[in-house]
Amino acid sequence: RLQDRLGELNDARIAIRLAKALDEEGRGRFAYATGLVVGWCARASEGDPEALAKLWRKFKGTAPFWRREGEKRRAAAGGG
């Protein structure tokens, strides 16, 4: 979930950069389309900061998989 959201934010930033570069190369011929793309991506990248913070906190509280696997092995071996 966190990785998906961060990917969406990155995609939006890259799309904005590419759209602006395309508009510069086209000397304004793509201004309307660029505006649509930039506006849509800017809105999509706003999102909900609190939701992102919640995903981050959940991620930070998650034990790395190698620790979880080690705990499972110890528990299975009776080492608790």
C-alpha cells in the first residue's frame, strides 16, 4: 500500500516533468494538453497527507521479514 502510493506520487511528478518538457519543445503548441496533464497530476499527487502518514507509521512498525521468519523458526523449535 505504501509502495503503491509512493509510486503514484512519483509517476505524477515524472508525468508533470515530461509534459512540461514536451510543451517547451513544441513551443506552446501543446499548452492546453500540458495544462490538463499537469493539473490532473498535481491533483492526483496531493492525496491525503494523513493517509500517507498512517501508511508510513504502519510500515515503520512492521518487523523486517527476516526477523519474523527467525521468530517463527525459534518458536517452532521451542525456543520461543
